[in-house]
Amino acid sequence: MAKPKTVSKPRTTRQPRQHSLIWLQGLLCGAVVTLATPTALLLGVLLGPALLAILLDREPGRPRARSIALCSMAASVDPLRTLWTAGHSMAAATALLGNVQVVGTTWSAAAGGWLLAEVAPIAVRAILEALSIARGARLRAERAKLVEAWGLEAPPDDQ
């Protein structure tokens, strides 16, 4: 008895190619740590919430992580400039990290980025809903004027 041939189904969609540049990012991070250790230390601590958000955000596009990282980076510019103008030494980096105001400001900016990412979609939806309701009311009023002007039967209200 012959075995029936199994027909393999042709693939209709191509598998997306993985353009992983993880090794390049690791090489770049290694170079920064080796060549600019005070900068790496300062940015590692100040951008800690952003790094954590990048690891934990699984949503496509990572909107929360992007918002947190953007706000954290914006707040990290002044401490980084201060480090570079103070001699770019480990003593200056640890002095900046010992200042609660520097770390607190940067981490508060990260919290603000998180809050923005959480509240912005709700606010946009509420605004769009209000605009939709207002437009519907304007269109119903315009329809009522046209019905009256043309002497037509009033349509049933479809709220």
C-alpha cells in the first residue's frame, strides 16, 4: 500500500527579517563605559527609570518608554553639561549623583513622562468625543432649519 503524498502548503507571507543590531549597541555601550566612565555612570543612574521602562514596555512602538526616555533625557542635559565643565571626573560624577536635587529632578521628569503617556490618550479621546457631540448637535440644528425652510416632514429624532 502506497503512502499518500503530503503536500506542503506554500508560504504566502514572508517572515520579517530580523535586523538586530544588539551587538553594535553593546559595543557602543562598552566603548562609552571604557572611554567615558563618569558620563556612563551619571547617565546610567539618571536614565535608570527610562531603561527600566524600555525593558518593561511591551506595547508596539513602546509609547510609555519613549515618553519616559524623552523626559528623562531632557532633564539629564544640565547635569551632563555640569559634569563636562567640572572636569569630567569620577569625583564630579559622584558629587552630582549625591545631590538629591539632580537625581530627584531627573526622576521626577521621568514620572512626568509616564503620567503624560497615561493621561494624553484619555484627554485626546475626551476632546474628540466632545467635538463629535458638538458637530452632531450642529448638524441636527442645520437639518431642522432646512426641514422648516423647505416645508418637509420632520424626520424622527435618532439620538
